[in-house]
Amino acid sequence: MIFKLNSYRFLFKLTHRQRHFASLKKKSFGIFILSIFVGMVRQYINIIMGLLYGFIGGFVIYREWFFTDLNPVASKALGILFIIYGLFRIYRAIKAIRESNA
């Protein structure tokens, strides 16, 4: 009698684990697909942010203003730094997109 009871517990635990792992596989597959989607969206957002940094750099050079009035040398230096950083973000995003597609 004790042996039958233990064998029933073992079978119940085994089937319960199998169902649990099956549900985990479904969840992890969904999370995997979501992570791929988020990763791709993140790269396109990095391109948009790079363009935004370039626009901010051009604005700082043109208006000579960034939260306060700047002298011409400081505005050009800060604007160039923004533009370089924007180009770097665009380069890094394009490189990541090409590597993910390869």
C-alpha cells in the first residue's frame, strides 16, 4: 500500500513537472520573441536618437545657446561634440543591425 501511494506521488510529481516545464517553454519562447523585437526596436531608436543629437548639435552651433548663452567658440565645440556623438550612435546602431541580420 505504501509503495502504491509513493508511486502515485512520483507519477503526479513527474506529470506536474512536465506540465510546468512545458508552460515554461511556452513562456520562454514568448519572452525570446519579445526580446528579439525589443532588441530590433532599440537599434532603430538608437538611430533616431543619433539624429536627434546631430540636430541638437546643429542647433547649438546655429543659435549659440544651450540652456544659457554661449560664446561662439564654446557653442561650436559643444555642437561638434553633439554631432560626433550622434554619428557614433548611428554607426553603432547600424553595425548592430547588420550583425543581427547576418
